[in-house]
Amino acid sequence: YMLQLSGICKTQTDLRKKLIELIGIEETNNFYKAWIENGATKQDIDFLASQGFNSIRFPMHHNLFTLPIEEEPVKGKQTWIESGLALTDSLLSWCKTNEMYLILDMHAAPGGQGNDIAISDASDVRLWQSEENKQKLIDLWRKLAERYADEEWIGAYDILNEPNYGFQDSNDRNGCNEELNKPLRELMIEITKAIREVDKKHIIVISGNCWGNNYKGIFPLWDDNMVISFHKYWNYNTEKEID
């Protein structure tokens, strides 16, 4: 989406496959290593701070931190990837130096959180029907919250970016007409419980269905330190639009 490659490939995984076809697995791995190491550097964070920004929202892919459920050596157990955690530590250290808040955003959840597959890098949506994927997401948030519970410059945990899925109606692909949103609410409550087991301090950010815009059935809220994140695209910033 951001690289304007939709005519060539639909997701990151598709892009990786095409790179392997072109240059082989070894060079593809080298490319991704360089991409991750240079995608955001201390120099970038220092520059943003110099321009007056006070926060960074880090779009996390679950595969930076844990294996897909299909690759777990022991079914139902979670394998943690230290390099992803170290990457987050580095980003946090650069933010702390500049007194900027780091918001952890689960951008690509295990199994994929919606039919807009470019967002979650999913070939198909396997989160909502998979207890293993749900549990992996819950456990990952507990792991992150445990690690960063006492970090002053962690601004918030944005627990599931832009879910978009029709639970009641499969033809409502992105959940914009969903009336209940029961599976979404239940999962966000379970994630919150896991976080609060180890971290009572940090803000929890939630997004409604339909890319963060459909909150039917989500209320009442279940935590007293929570932010609602509505994602309004292609709108003007007039009072009418905001209302």
C-alpha cells in the first residue's frame, strides 16, 4: 500500500516471495535485514524530535516477535524472537533520549485481523476462527507489557490496528455494517486482562471494526485507562466531519 505495489503484490509476504524468485533466499534475507536495520534509525528519531513531534507509533508485525502457529515446535506454546524485542528496545532508547513517547501498535496480528490483507500481511483471515492465533496475540501482549511495564516513555499499547471483518455477514467484508462486534470486543477484553496482569499503568488503545470506525457493540468500556482510536480517512477536519 505505502510502496504503491498493489499491482504487483497484495501483501508483504507476496513481495518476499517475488524477491526470492528474483534474487534467491540468501539475498532476500540480506535485503530484509538491511531494511529492518535502516527503516528507522536514531537519526530519524532525532530529526522528528527536532521538528516538534512528541510521539512515535511503531507498527509491529507479530512475526518480529514470535513464530506463526504453524511453525511452533510445540503446539500451543509460544516461541519468542529476541531480535524483535531488541529492535523495540533500541527504538525506545532513541525515544527516551528525546523525551518522546513510543506507542506500540499491533499492526499485523497472528492470522490477520481483517479482509484488507495489506494491513495485516495475511493471505487469508485466520485470527477470528483460530483459538491458537487469538492466544498467541494475547500472550504476545502479556510479554510486551511485562517487558515495558515500568518504562515511562512507553506511551500506550495499541492492541489491534484497524480490524475489518464481517462477523454477522460474510458479504460485509470489512465490518462496516456490523451491529454486534462480539468477537472483537471479547478478544480486546482478553488482551486487556493479560496486559493488566503485569502492567496496571499504561494506556490501552482500542480500534473499532471497519478500520477503527464502527464501535457498535463495543461499549461499555472495560478499563478506566483506555483511549478510543478512530481512523478517519478521506475526510475534512471540519466540525461536521468530526461530529
